[in-house]
Amino acid sequence: MNLTEFELRNVEAAARAVFPKNAHPELTTGAEDLDVRGYFKDVVARSNLRIAAALRLTILFCAFGPFLAERKLETLASQDDKQREETMKLVIASPIYAVRQLVLLLKVHLAMIVGADPVARKVMLPTPVPYSRTKKLLGDANAISGEQPLVKSLVKGARRDVA
Amino acid sequence: MSPDQKFEDEIYPEGAVVDGNALKKNVDEEFDFVVVGSGAGGAVAAHTLAKAGYSVAIVEEGNWVKTKDFTEDISETFKNLMRDEGAQALEGRSFIPLVQGKCVGGSTVINSAIAWRTPDDVLDDWRERFGIGDVLNAKSLDAHFSALEKELHVHPVNEDVLGQNNGRFLDEAERRGWNAHPMKRYDHGCKGSGRCLQGCPNGAKQGMNITYVPWALQTGRARVFTGCRVLHAIVRGGRAVGVFAKAKNASVELRARLGVIIAASTIQTPNILRRSGVRSDALGRHFQSHPGVAACAQFDERVDMHFGATQGAESPQFRKSKRFKLETISMPPAIAAARIPGVGAELVERLAHLANTAVWAVQVRMKAEGRITQTLFGRDKVAYTPLEEDVKSAREALHLICEMFFAAGAREVYPGVYGVPSVITSPDELDLLANAPVDPRCYSFVATHLFGAARMGVDPRTSVIGTDFSTHDVKDLYVVDSSLFPTNMGVNPQHSIMGIARLAATTIAEAKSADKPHSKSSTRAKAQAA
């Protein structure tokens, strides 16, 4: 099963609305930097009929999002960036369960494309700061209220009875 | 690890692995036992039987993805390690995504490796309501649990890989005086990569793919057939004598002298039994689950949930009283990005601060029961809708989690419930969550713990499996996965599945010992001798 040009154009439009480029000084990667078309072509081509059909329906919900959300006779791809973002906000929060669930599925796929980008990952997953719970508890005695002595929470296997 | 060192999933005798995708001609071989499925139940059963001296064929529908090939790209995980590329769902009033592994090792490759013995109250319930206490009780399972805990290095998450997502949860839970602790996991050298859900790249998580499957093969008495989907057991004269499977370009018939053991998971096992002629009224019925739901929060300071045990802290405080268990879970960026509210600049702003985000979750021991059937095209289908009281439990748990987040200092909390603001910034808004709709379609449930649908019992009218682990209908057709559990449990099931599988395999091995053939009578051994 192959996506049509109409579908590819609109899934790209949805991607750019959800993950715009240069929307943050540190996280500058956006959908237009990534191969959204290639990703969805690949996913639809290798998926079974049921999954491919669900994805295509999702793309159509997005494509006709302006009508679904605001009764406007235009497609997502024909809107400008600001309008698209507003449309996708409304579609993702649709009162129609099927629309909401499927468009969330699309968001998952888009997130996988962005999440795989090494530049984006570097911002989202920076080198962790050193952390030791024991040291934090020992060094921050006033952070916990006076209900229990600090030392109890450091005892291995300390349990409270289940209510 | 040095370049010369091998992970355990690369150590097995030549010829022990048959890749169904590479088969060009049909296979017809004979073993003492055929085990269907290489997950928690199947792997342990196969290893136990092989160690007892029997020849064993393990048949696995998925492929064997090796540790060295695991990537952090979650889309590769969906594609290579999960059934239906993660697109399965429980179908009912709402569609609840269902996550199952489809690979050697099954779901143990993509889960968080949490070890919980079967709670006593659950075993008591099974004894009282289903009459199976003589077989499944704390005493009969103790030695098996202990052996598994030793072999799989079960211990609480070490401090050095606890991570802040888990640590903050423990701080807040303990502050409230709850029973809360680092989780016990199957962990041999965890480095805190936070990649349990994508397959542990360090070979630290003790999934079946690097433990009982290769260990079974290393006995020289077991082989694994990957990429082979078992359609049904072969039944002759009311007795299971083998299985028939399909590979990409070949059929695979594996004959079993002594028995066929089905461990294909709660979803697949009932339909394999059905196609094998099992006709119990209870088959496919009484499916249960622990659908989980999560809330996220953003803090002013770093949380770094990408470092540390993926799921490292829990509180069973409310397991009995309210039927839910609170847990932490670290989400890979792709999943977190889908879960975090917003579109456009608002979403990107939050993603840029993903390192300040925590995710805490709840698994609900739902009372709802579902049904497993198959479509005309042979697809496994699960009909399931949470009850109103189940959704109320989830709502109450989410409310607690969001309250904990604010108390822990979060500045934004994302409850993830339709009908409630997607971002709340004050505990004063928690009332909105307390009064959220009790409609399962408003919650982002995910189902991972699956039970029932071929349950064990003494009454053939209300159960599928007897106390000898064999189906009531067909002799020597055994089940050793969570489909035999009469109910869900309120705790993570892997340890129970493995313990019961070990008990079952030991019992079956002992029962067959009078008929045991020569210890090396596998087809391969005969071929080698020839």
C-alpha cells in the first residue's frame, strides 16, 4: 500500500505544525529537517492492511482537520503555519474519540521521527547531573518535615504496613 | 564490554538455532517435548526440561534480535521486537494499546524486569475459589522462586542506578509514610541506561533472550526454531503429539513424544488451543489485565529520567485496599513527546526541558473481564472494557500521583485525562481531576500485564487447564504461561509466570520419567551419530 501525494503533503503539514523548526533557541530541529515523507512511506508500505488503513485514516483526519475542527473548506496543507498549529491543537483535542485516538497515534509516529534525531536527542537527553539519593537525604535534612527521622528512609528494607 | 566478549545470546552450539526465515524446505523433526513460545514461561519450561535430560524444541514466532543489535531508536523496537509493531489494542468501549514482545525472549526483552513473588492473598483466593491450592501455594513455589532469584540475580535497584525519577518518587512516598521501596529486578550489572523498554544494550537485564533460552541450548538437548508461527498442536487419539507451524517459505512439523507445552502468552495461547481442538467453555473467557496510566510533571530543576532504572521505584501501599500499585516509569523521548501536551511551540518548549520531566504511573488491578477470540482471518482479538469502578480506581490513583508531584515541587503537571485541563499548575486544580469523567475513553491506558483466558481449575466446566497443567480436553497438551492464571494479581507477573512454569516443567518431567527415552535422543544427536 502506498501513500498518495495528497496524503504525503498533508502528513508533512501535520508534522510541521506539531514539531515546528526553530521554535526554541536550544531545540531548533523541526519536522522540516527530517524525512517525514520517507518515514511514513516506509511504515505504511510494510504494515499490515489494518495498521496501514488506520494510519491513512489518521492522515485524512489531519488533512481535513480544518473542516473537522472549524468547518472550513480547506486542507491542512493549504493553511499557513499559524493556522495549521491551531487546527492540529483542535484536532488532537477532538471530542470525537476515534479522531483523538488516531491523531495521538500520529503524534507518536511524529515523535519517533524527532526522537531519533541525534541533534534533538542531545537537547532532550543531556548528560545527567550526578545524583545520590543517600547524599541528598543526608545533606538536605530540612527538606523533609519533622514527621520522621531521616535515618529511617536510609534503612534498607524499611517498610510500613500496608493500609 | 570488550569487542571480543560475547553476550550470552551469542553462545550456543552450532545448529541449535533454526531461522525460519531462511528455511527453503519443510521441516519434520522429533523431540521429547515441543515448547511453543520463548518468553518467561516457555524459556523456563524448556530449560527445566532440557536440564532434566529431555530433548526440547522451542518454537518462537518472532526473530532472535541479539543484544549487540539493540538500538535506542524506539521505532526500531516497535518494528523488530513487538507484535504488530506495537499497534495491538484491547477492543471495547475504548481501544487500549496492548504491548507484547514478539521475539526470542518475548515480552521479557522489552519489559522492566520487575520481580514480584505471587502475593499470598492471591494464592489464597485461587485456593478458595478455584481449588488449585494443592498445586499452587507458597510452599510449592518457594524453591522455584528462590532458584530463579539466584539464577537471574534478583535484587533491589542499586543506589548508583536509581536516578532522580525514581528517587523523587521514593522521597515523596516515604514522606507520606507509605510502603515504598526500590523495585526488585532481574539485574546483573545495570548501568542505568534507561533502555529496558528497547532491549538492554548491556546484557544486564536478565531477559529470557540472554538467560534461559541460550542456557537451554547450551545443554545440547534443545533447539530453537525462530520465525515460525505455530498454528495448532497436532492431536491424535485425544493426545497432543506435536505442533504444526508456518515459516516464511516452509512448513515446520515438530513431533513430540511426550508432550506439547504452550506458552505463547495470554493472547495467543487460547487461540492455539482452540485451533488444536480444545473446546472448554472457559477457553478465551475471563481475560484480565492491569491497564496502566501515567501522569507527567515538569520541575524547575533536572530530573534526568533517561538515566537510571527505567522502572525503579514502587509503592504497593494501596494494592489491597484500592487495587492499584504506584510505580515510576521513564519514557524514551519519542513516547514522552507523544504524551506531553501541546502542539507547536508549546510542545517544543516542553521537550527542550524533557530533562526536567518526571513520569509516575499506576497499574490498576481491574475487575473487568474480557474475551479472546479470533477473527475469520485468524487474527487474535481481545474484547475488553474497564468497569466503572476500575476507571474510578485509575482516577483516584492519578489524583494521588498529581498531588505527589505538586508536593515534590513540580511546576506543571500533565494528568493526561480528557475532560481535565492538559496542564495544571496548582494543587487547587486537582479537584477537576477528582471529578474527571469515568469513561475509559478519557484515559490513556496501556495494557501490558495479561492474565486468564485458559485458566486453571478443578472443574472442567469453568476452567481449561487441570492441576497437572494439561488441558482437560487433550492429553499431554500443557499450558505454562499467564493464561492459566485464574485471576490477575495486582503485581507484575513475570516472576509468577516463571515460577509456575518451573514448577510445571518439573512436575511434567517427573511424571514422564518412567517413559523417559535416552537422554540424547534428539534428531540432531541421531544425525550426528549417523
